[in-house]
Amino acid sequence: MEWDSSLLSGPDGEDWRVPVNELESRQSILAKSLAAEGIESVYIEDPVDLYWLTGGRQNSALLLGSEGSGIQTLHWVRKSLKRAVFEGGGDDCPHQVEEHPRMADLGRRLAKAGCSKVPAMQEGRVPRSRCSFIEQKMKSLDGESSDCTGVLHKIRENKSDWEISMIRKSGEINMAMFEKIREKGRLGVSELELAGAAEDVSRSSGFGGRIRMRKWPMDCDRVVIAAGRSGGVPSYFDAALGGTGSSPISPLGAGFSKVKEGEPVLVDIVHVHRGYVSDCTRMFSSGRLSGEWKSRLEDMAEIGSLVRESLGRGEECSEAWMKGYSVADEMGHGGNLMGSPPDQARFLGHSVGLELDETPVVAEGFDRPLGLGGIMAIEPKVVYEEGAIGIEDTWTRSSEGMSCLTAGDEFPYFTEW
């Protein structure tokens, strides 16, 4: 049965495929990185890295050799071969697309493609049982598989101009979601009702339904709304707060709490455009917010600026963390920064891209700067029993400093309904 590949488009027939020159550049960067690491080839099965390298997310694997190895770049597909060709660029596809070989023939096919050694695999992403199974099928080759997870994560840290444009567009839709929150918010509305209003904007703009994360076993609800005391409820999520969620199996995001007079309502929205994440937080209330809450918000804005300026100067992420934490502690927020004890998170910013929790992170141990083209969501927040307050925007670093990719000054930090 034939099907129409023209159906694979964005709104109004827009071509939403990853540009072929992007795929070519990424494959070249990976090949050079493998050569630098002394890795002959890689066998990639992780869905996110497959999308980044091939332009699609099929049931498949990618074989890619190091620069100078002479190994063919092969996208071996189980399903769907035709879709893999189209999404990889059609006639301009920079890699060869073939049906995945029978696993019993894998070693022979790898050798035919030019491999003399067992390819490296993503041992930090693919289940151990899967890696062991595949390695058994490669035993006709020399050596043992090594882990290439870190190599891929590192080369994905600094985004191309095209990737930055995707996150900028994601940020525009993110702000439209906040505008809907501003429109629909009122006394007595539930967190879930507000989340649903933002969800409608996101879905109609092309959100595909998934937010991907690296850290196991993290998963994410992209509209966290915490009204009043629900902001003080801890969750499993490795962040300042997660909201109550709707049930014990979904203990993150919006819940059944309702907006009450004079209480802070924290809205943390993630949108994903063509795979690319934007992350932004703004504050709301029905009626006047107390001076104490407003002072806390001003403090968080000051800390956010301090962290942003540190990163923009090229200082190490761990240094930006120490500067932000020290000032927060001097302000009297050390015990409530990014959560209430014992449930505090130990970071002030996280990189985003195709995943919500990329590296580097504004935290201890990340003794390197945010690279040029790096994308960082900076999110200082304080959490108390009676609620939470804070700000967040997504930024990119260039030679000129930090540029905002989300609402920034175009949407106020605080809105009174």
C-alpha cells in the first residue's frame, strides 16, 4: 500500500524536516569527535540522537564511522524505511538508508560496511540487556564495545543557528501560552483548568505530546501550576518544585487546587517545537500580592541577572552557581532556595535542547563555561510552606553575551488578575 509523504508536513504544508545541511554538519562533527576519542565507529539506537543525526525517529539504528575510517554511514531501518528516506532528505539524504539486517548477520554486515572493531554504543542510554544482546551479535569483530553516550551529549551542547531559531520559535509559542493563562486566570479557577487552556495553545501550534529527559527515571509535565500552598508540596522531580499533580501516579504539574485571593500562583511552562525545548516561569495572583512575596520575587530577579551575567562573561557554570547561591544566602533565602529542606534542588539553571535536562548545569561540579551557542534555562526560585515564587527564561550565549529566547521583558514577571 502506498501512502502520501506530503502528509508529513507542518501547518499549511510547511516543510518541517531537519535541513539536510544540518544533518551533514552533525554527522561530520560526530565523525571528528570519534576520531579524537580513538573510537572507530558507533551504533546508535537512542531515539533522540537518531533524530538529531538522521532527521527522524524510526525503529532503526545508525552506523557512523570516525573521520578517515572509510566506514559507510548507514541508517538501518526496521520500520518505516520509506519514511526514513523522506525525513532524511529524500534524494538529498546525506546517509544511506537500508533495511536493518537480521541480527544474526549483524557482525558480517558491519564488517562489509568497513568496521574492524565492535562499534561503541550508548551504554548510558540503552538498557544493559539490549547492549549485551547487540554486542553478542557483533562478536565476529575485534574488541569490545565502549560507551559513546558522553561524546554525543557533549557535541550537542552548543547549538547551531538553526537549532537556536527552533528554540526561539518555541519561546514565542511558550509566551502565547502565558498570554492564554493571563486571559483565563481568575479567582477560583483550578490549576488543571489553567493548564488545559495553555495546553490548547501548545497542541494547536504543533506540540507532539512528549518532553524528553535524560535523567532516569525523570519524566515531566510541561505546565506546572502551583497555586498558593500547593507550591510548597514536594515531589519526586529534580527541580525547585513540581506542583501537586493530579494523582499519585502523576505527582507533578497542575492539580485540583484553586486560585485564592492574594496567594502566589507560579506557572512554569515548557513547550517543544519540532523537538526543541523552551522553558519559562512567571508569577500571577488574584488580587494584591503581599509586599513580602513581591520582595522575594525581586530578589529572584536579581539572582537571575547575576547568574546570567556570569555565564555571559564566560565564567564557569559552577562559579555562576556559587555567586547566585551566596547572594541568595545573604538575602536570607539560603534555606528555601530551589526548594524547602530536605527537598532542595542544587542548581540555578539547566541546559535545554532536544531534552529538558541537558548539560552543562549551573551547579557544583560543572567547572566549565556555557559554550557559545549553549542554551540555558535560568530559574531561581524560593519555596515556602505557603507557596513558591520565582522566575525563569531560556537564554543563549553568543560572543556578545546572553540573549533571551523566551518571554524576557515582553511579558511581566508578575501579573495580577
